Amino acid sequence: MDYQLTELQLMIKDSCKKIAEERMKPVREHHDETGEFPWDIVKLFADAGLFGISIEEQYGGMGGGIMDNVIAVEELSKVDGGIALSVAATGLGTYPIMIGGTDAQKQKYLPRVAAGTVAAFGLTEASAGSDAGGVRTTAIKDGDHYVINGTKQWITNGGDAEIYTVVALTDKSKGIRGASMFIVDKGTPGFTFGKKENKMGIRASSTRELIFQDCRVHKDNLIGGKEGLGFMHAMKTLDKSRPGVAAQALGIAAGALEEAVRYTRERKQFGKSISSFQGLQFMMADMATQVEAARALVYATARFVDAGAKDISKMSAMCKLFASDVAMSVTTDAVQILGGYGYMKEYPVEKMMRDAKITQIYEGTNQIQREVIALNLIKEAAATKK
């Protein structure tokens, strides 16, 4: 379908496709096997300006929106969702500064990100996953500084990022309403990392624990300069970042479909190409329909957000939910179409299936997405009745 992409979006799409096909594809198996962070590819992303797509031009970015970012993440994820995550997760770590940062914070950090500095977002803890209100990390005021103590778990880009936006309680008596968000630089005394997690998928992406032991952060690094806004900043961030997860899922699904179609044209059984078998044709038709439906919803949501809509939680949750479920379904079918070859690591679809799974889990499990959608439906119905 023709989605009427702008010149900037077409340029981003072409640039990402070139990087993905020429530079990512030859090394994706290596990074999946070793779990090595793809610094060489990250530099290419930086040189192409991909880290600054959604950052305002005054801070060195392209001045694009969610839609521009979605296009980049989808195109890169067609080849490797894990490598693409270095860009997507940097966006996640940067949104709190873009959404709630002071002018001084934006001037200090956004140009660095636009130039290619990797960032990360620290919300999840052992007791705070789906229940974001379970945060236990504290930040106690001490003169001109806050002393942070606690841990964050399963943080994407953890250990490799230079900039971290971290949620901590500045007033435990208020619960999550007493949460604030801080910018913490790598190398700050008292800030260290746990072991690198050995994951099922997206293995090119680093996942580590963030450990804070009497970590002193200056009050100038309190996002927005005011306490108690952390939970609001976090929720607004997730509303804006979930279309990016949806784009990652969409890209993985689209890449798996391409591999499956290519294989059926090359593979011969019973004296003819297996693409002529109706059973496989029907599978591919269903896969293609799911992918295009996911793309339509993801793009529509991205444009909805960019248009300045105030209440975006429902649509953001819908596109993340639908695209990630499609990714799991399509990649599983791709493995089936390739048969025994699909189960072997020398073919990319088994990796794509492993990569797809996390999109149903992080930035809010799909069960949580359904709850968000349902609660918004109920709220809308109540408002209409009034």
C-alpha cells in the first residue's frame, strides 16, 4: 500500500534499508551467537542521524516525529530486531528528557543523543514490572544532591548506554505519586551494573541490572526540576514509545514473511516449487494480511500521536498489542514453512521467532495492554453517557 510517506520518511526508509542489507545482515548471526553489542553498526546509525530522528533541530536532530522513527525501526528490524533496538531503546531513554526536561537539561543531553550517544530507560525492578507502582528505588535529598539507592532490572542498553533516565521515590509516603525521574550519567560514583543477561532473543541488545549504592546526583538532573512527576513522565514516555515496539514487531514479521516467500520459490518437492502448493499459499496469504493490517494500525497510531492527540494511551497500546501478536504468529508460521531448515540457526527465521517473543512482553506485557485498552473504553463510555 502507498502510505503517502514524506520525502524525509522515504529518505529514512532507504537509508535504513541500505544499512540493514549491506551492513547488518552479514553480521547478524555473529551478534546473535556472541551477544556482542554492535558498536560498529551503532556508529553507522549515528552517522546516518538515526539517533536524532525525533529530536528537535535546535538540538541537532532531524525534527521528525513518531512516524519517522517508526519507519526507521521497522526497516532495521526486518533484518535484525536486536541490533535495531540500540536505536529504539535510546529513544525510550530520551523521551523523558524531551517530554519533561528543563531547557538546560535538553540543551545538555539532547545534542549528545542526536550525535549518537546511547541512552537507556530505568523503570523496571524485581517488584515493579507490570505493576509500575511497585518501585522501591529511592532518591533522598541531601543539600544540592539526591542520594539514589536501589536496583533496576532488565534494562535495555544497560551498561553500554552513557545516559540513563531513572525513576526513584523522592517521597515514599506518597507511593508512586512520590516518584521522580533523574538523569544519571554512566560513571557517576555509586552507579554500577549487574551481569549481562543471557537472553532467548534480541541477543545483540544488552540487558543488564542497574545498581545504585549511595549514588549522588545533582538536583539539576531532576527531570523537570520538580519532585513527584516521575510516574507521569514514565507513563507519557511509554505512550510515545510503544509504537516503536510495535514497529520493531512489524519489522520482524515483515522480514520473516520475506524469507518464507523467498524460500518457497527456491525449494522444490515432488518435482516443483513448493510455492505452488495451495496449503503454503494460504499460509503466506494470511501472514501477508496480518503484516499489512499491523502496518496500517502502527502507521495510523504514529500519525495520530504526531498530530498532537491528547489521549493516546489506548491507540498506543492497541498497536503494540496487535503488532507483537502478529510478529509471534507470522514468525512461527515462517519456521513451519521452512520445515526442518526453519529450525536450524543457519536460516534466520528461527532467530526472528525468538526475537519476536519479547515484543509481547516488554514495555508492558500484552495482558497489560489489553487492560489499558479496556479501561480506556470504559472511561470513554462513561464520558459519553454524561
